[in-house]
Amino acid sequence: MEELNMTSQPDAVSYNDDDIKTLDWMEHIRRRPGMYIGKLGDGSYADDGIYVLLKEVLDNSIDEYMMGFGKTIEVTISDGTVTVRDYGRGVPLGKVVDVSSKMNTGAKYDSKAFKKSVGLNGVGIKAVNALSSYFLITSCRDGECKRVEYNKAVIIDESDIQPTQEANGTKVVFVPDNTIFKDYQYKDEFVETLLKNYVFLNSGLTILYNGKRYHSRNGLVDLLNENMTTEPLYPIIHLKGEDIEVVITHSNQYGEEYYSFVNGQHTTQGGTHLSAFKEAVGRVIKEYYNKNFDYTDIRAGIVAAISVKVEEPVFESQTKTKLGSKDMGPEGPTVSKFINDFIKKELDNYLHKDPETSDILLRKIQESEKERKAIAGVTKLARERAKKANLHNKKLRDCRIHLNDAKGDQKEDTCIFITEGDSASGSITKSRDPNFQAVFSLRGKPLNSYGLTKKIVYENEEFNLLQAALNIEDGLDGLRYNKVIIATDADVDGMHIRLLLITFFLQFFPDLIKQKHVYILQTPLFRVRNKQKTIYCYSEEEKQQAILALGRNPEITRFKGLGEISPDEFRHFIGKDIRLDQVSMKKEDLVKEMLEFYMGKNTMERQNFIIDNLVIEEDLIN
């Protein structure tokens, strides 16, 4: 038998003492930022890393307020520099360096003062420090202060403890590192939503943002009033107890709409507490009316929010968007039992004390039940048709990994492109990542669904197959893709198709838009190139800049449709540099009125609007 000589292998990879490296804490955070703050991004989306940095600093100030110290927090953002000043007790002066630059250092491990805090791992503010090109922390406490200044978590200046006239509290100034957060920019709409949620969850707290004041007296009631885009059918039910606050109402919209929080953290992906809440509400209402209502009828059109405080919460990721906790504390009840007991007692009491509300709620449930039963026959046939079609569905070119199968950052990547025409869908299909990107091909223009009942979702083959592809018939829990991307031409027909699809979602699945799953794909209008370089331009301004950059007489191509873009080129537009416009809704966007104006019967008012806002397509091109 021939002896195996390992040393004679020319391609063997060496493995010795020099290969074992221990990363400094700050270097580890900078190399693996996703482990600490989720995704990076440039500020275009609400969950981009720069907002997580802001939140990590704010959470410390909120913890002070929750303990009864400091009723005002000042936030300033200017030219990428963020300043947060609270008026709490201030970090103990001898520990200012430790809390800002030593991992696993904090007051939240054994202290009962912080037992229901969001950040329990002593990592948050250190991550902000490590991911900032500049970081300054100043603590004022009982007439004395100390400041420490950092560059990428390395101390560049540290003061002694000095006397001060400043009020107690902590001030943090940081500049996110532009080499990590490329060309970042804070958007007011995302910052303001974050700050509003803080004041809704902490009645009496005032936050000043660039001079604008945010304050709430009515807690989660104000949150619902801020976010609802349809009128409530009955006054908002507001239930408060120790460590729990709940608000519930219904509206004449399809779908379900929930806002959930744990210890002030917006759990956008729900978790243990939200599942328990939905189940408890359904059970209590069934028992109150003593009728075997279907849970889908009880929750049809519901708009609700729940906020709970949990000892040592367990989240499913560092970014804390989904609660995984099973226990309230070492000896406390499970989260589910705690919520169920509270809802069972308080909601049942409310319905008994307010017969007017309970009558309105009963009529709403019965109307939902009546509509569901009226389309039951159509629904059954449509499900079977969609199931068969999905087996041989030429309209859907699916991906391998879906939202509920994905792990970690993969969830962000799961998406479906809704395209028009064979050529466009063909280009995207050949260019896509088949692991995470699906394609659904429309045949012509979809039906205008405004004013129609949900029966049309099942009778219309296009809508029925789209609903089945998304798996949203029974709500968003089964949604198969994180992003639903409308990919149509940037011409009049393409714009019309976008509007028809958004109308469909607003009519029957508004929570898909409200939970920020719907996007518009931006594709380039021009290609400007010479022999050395190609630049894709998304606007006339970008085209002019490209012409200047490339010099004399570059070749300019105007893309008239997605089908004109080759698969090789398309890879640039749906890869890591994909440009998306999120379809979002504000409080002012009353769905019924908006759809009636844009998608209802022609009115003189709309005709005048079109004439006043008419732009000739040639003007856009030239």
C-alpha cells in the first residue's frame, strides 16, 4: 500500500499559529456590522443601518425617561451629523469610557432599574461608536461633567471630570462612517416615524427634532389615529394595565393592520406577543357573542396595536424586530398567558359596558361573514384553479427560497417582480437570481378593481393567480416574498398598469402596502457610453452629468421599454444596486377618497386635474 505523504502536496493550505486571529471588538463590529445592526444601506429605507444607530442611542435616553428621569429629549440631524441630548441622570462619570467603548458593559444586567429595557447586551452604543467616523459622548451629573471623543472607536481626546453649569443628562454626537454607509442621507419621514412611535409609547415624553415638537397624551390611541387611512367604525377601544397597553378598532377595509411593540421596540415582524394577542381577541369576541364566528370574519378590517413590557426579552435577531420570548420573567407567566388573561378580562368587560360599540362590532363581523359565504363557491373553484395553474404556471416563474423559509438577511432579498409582456418578463427571468427573485407576468392591463367586491379577486384569473402566487388570501402571515416589485415601462401604459395594481392592493390587501412590502422598480431611461465606459441614467439630469463625464459625442440610447433592455444589462438593475421606490401611505391618504378621485367614474374635477398637470411625453424626453 502506497504511503500518503502530506508534506509533498504542493497545493496543501498551511494552518498554523499565524492563522489564528483575535479581532479587537471595534474591528469585529466594523468587519461584521450586519451582526449588530442588520443591513447597512444608505438611508433609503426605514430599516437601514443609520436609523438603527440613531435608535440605539435614543433607547438609552428612553430608558432614563421610563425610570422617571428627563421628560425631554433633543435630537438634531444636520449634514449627516446626529446629536442626541437627554436630561436623565447622566452616565456615571467614572464609567463614560467603559459604556461607550468596552463590550458587555452596561447597567442592565442585574439592575432592576432596567429589567424591562430593550437593550440588555451592552452592545448598542459601542456599535454606534465603532461604525462612526466621529463619536463624542458627554455626561453631566450633579454639577460635574466628562467628555470623551473618538474616531472609529479610538479615543482621540478625553477630558478630566470638570465642574459644569449644565443640567444633568447625556449628550451623544456621532457621524456614521461614510466608508460603511455609502453616500448615506437621513430622511425626515423615517426619523419622524421613529420619534412619533417613541412618544406614542411613552405618554408625557417630549422629543424635539430639529426644533419640531413631538408629544402624545393618549399613547397608542394617538398612534392609531396617526396611521389609520380609513375612518374607524367605532371609537377606539383603549385598554391599559401594568406592562401592557392595547388599542383596537375596525374599519371598512379588507385585511388586518397591527402595530406591535416590546419594551418600546417596534417589532415589525411581530412574534410571540402579537400571535397571542390576535388569538386572544378572536377567542374573547367569540365567547362574548356566544357564536362560533370564523376568526377571519372577526379580524376582517381590524386595526390594532399592542405594547408589552417583558423582563429580559429574547429577540430573534440583534435588530429586535421579532419577539421570541416565552417567559415574562424567571417566575412569571408565559407571554401568551399574560396577554390572554389581560384581554380576556379587559376586552370582555369593555364590550359588556359599551353595548353601542359591541353592536357595531357585531354588525361588522356579520357583514364580513355574509360576504365570505357569498363568495364561498367562487373561492373554492378559484383555489382549485389557482392550485392547478401553479403546477404549470407560465405566469409565475418562482424562486427557490421564500420569505418564511429564508434565514437572517436572506429575508430581505426575497422578492417577486410583477411585469407586463413576454419580452420584459423574459429579460428579468434570464437576469434574476433564481434563489430569491420570482417573476409574475401580466397579460395586458389588469382590471380596474375600484368599487368591486372581493369576489372579483377570485373570478378574475389575473388577480386570482397573483393572490395565489403571493399567498395572501388569509393575510400576510403566509406572504412568500418580502418585496412585491411592480416592474413596468416608464411610459403612459406602464404608469396606468402601476396604478391599476396599486388600486388592487389598496382595495383588497392594504396591509401589504402599509407594512411596506410594495415597491416600484426604477429602470434607466438612458444609456450613455463611449469605448471605455457605460453609464446608465435614470433621469434627464443624470444623462447630462454622464455626457459631461464621458466627453465628446458619447453614444446615447433612450430605452422605451423594459423589453428593449438585454438580460446582460438587466443584471445591473436588479442586483445589489437595484433602485426601488417604496409605495407608502400617510395619514392624509384616505384610501376611499383617493381611489374614488383617481379610479372612480370620470368627473369634471379629475378632468381639470389632468389638464392642469399635463406634461407632454416629448417634454420629458427632451
